Amino acid sequence: MVTLDDLPPDLPVLIAGPTASGKSALAARIVSDRGGMIVNADALQVYDGWRVLTARPSAAEEAALPHALYGHVPFGAEYSVGQWLRDLRPVLSGDRRPVIVGGTGLYFRALTEGLAEIPPVPPEVRAEADAMSHDALLADLDRVDPVLAARIDRANRARVQRGLGGSGAATGTALEPVAGRHATAPAAARSHTRLCRRGRS
């Protein structure tokens, strides 16, 4: 078991786990005892106005210790993991050790492994997909990217639509080969200490 004494002072700390598993409390303890900054890696806690619903730290908690990337996105605005990585870079290069906490696995994977450089889906392609039936989406994905179509959850419309949006029409190629070309992970995050919190039983 990793204790606070085991934490290297010069490496980012990543704390992952489900809601109500004590992640924020652990991050606060580390920053309070060892210094640093608590950095959000939860896809919902980036939005303002969702503090209670997303179990975001209270205003008093955020004021008591340095926090970053909490509530900085207007409600209703689109925000992607790529944007989060861009917003994170100044934090990683700052003079405070980041203690990155959240429950969004994609954010952590992008941080430590890099993010596939997939072009954004054009609005007209997204609008066309929104108007299609689920069966039609599946048929199109089977046609343009059968490898991806065989791997994803075919009952999940959002995933099917994302897969179709990232294929042919948006990128000029199937999504699988594109997804294999990862951008380099942020340098400051390549070496880190990772802590996982289990849910309360």
C-alpha cells in the first residue's frame, strides 16, 4: 500500500476511482500535507453549475487549497478530452506538483498514453447522423469500418455514432488505423504515481 511518505515529491499523482470513494479527500490530504495543486480529471466536474450533481468539491474546499480545471467550462458548451489536455499543459509545466483526481478513464489514458489525433467531426456529418435511425447508423458503420463495427457496443447509439463520425466522412479513412496513431503523452505525466480508490461497500 502506498503511503504519503512513499510519494516522490517531484512526480504528478493520479488518483482514480468511482464516485464517493474518497478521491477528493485523499487529494486534499496530499496537497495539504505535501503541497501541490488538485487538478480535475472528471468529465462532468469541468462544467460550472453542476457542483452538487457531480460531487464536485465545495466552494469552501476549492478556496482552501489550490484547484484547477473545476467548473471552468460554461454549462452547455462542448468540451473534449483533447481540450482538457490542452488546458492541463500549463498546469503540468507549473511550479506546483499536480495531484490529478477523477473518475473519467479516458482522461487518464489520454494523459498517460497519448491521444489519437482524430480530426473533429464536421457539423454537417454530425447533423446527418443525428437524423438517422440506429439500424441505419449500424449499416453505415458496417460498410465504412467493419473492424470497428465488430468491436464496439452495437446497442450503444452514442458509441456507434462516434465511430461513424470518426470514420470515412470525417477522416477519409477507417477509425481503427487512425486511433492507432497516438500523439505523445504530456511529458510531465509520463512518470507518475497512480493511486486507485475502491468504492465504498
